[in-house]
Amino acid sequence: ELKHLNKDEFEQAVKAGDELVVVDFFANGAVPCKMLGPVIERAADKFSDVHFYKVDIDEEMDLAAVSGNDVPTLIYFKRGEVLSKSVGLVSPADVDKEISKLK
């Protein structure tokens, strides 16, 4: 299972090194979020050189603003900078393509 970030860990995690960081902002009750979970788990298994994290916006309300309060939202970071963002359910192929483009 992917590491869940809290507000104290978030900034350090997204600024870590030169590797690509993907953060899945989700809410437990949202069906699209539940559907995206396995897509992200699969990507984490496939791309060992990319860091994947999850943020539960219901538990981490301070971080919900980062995603614009939309879930599910994937935000791709490098050195703390947002490189790309997708809102809503995306396919495994879309995630793979975005990661390959950005890393």
C-alpha cells in the first residue's frame, strides 16, 4: 500500500530529490477514487523510480486546497514544482503516458 502523507510530511515528500513524485488526492467515500486506487498501485509497481503517495483530503483538510478540493486528483511534482495535474478517473495507459513524458 502507498504511503499516506500528512501536512507535516507533504512538502518534504514532493521536494525530495530529482525524481518524479505522484500524489493521489482522494476521499474514501468517492467511487472514482476507489476505482483509481488500483491504477496507482499498478503504476507504483511498474515505475520503481517514481515516488507515489496518497493524501486523504477528509483527514488532511489543510492539503485539500492543493488539489483544488477535487477528487480524485493526481498531481505530478518534481523538486516541489507541479509539472502536471489530472482531475477525475484516468486509465492506466494515461498514467503511464504522463509518467513517461515527465520523468
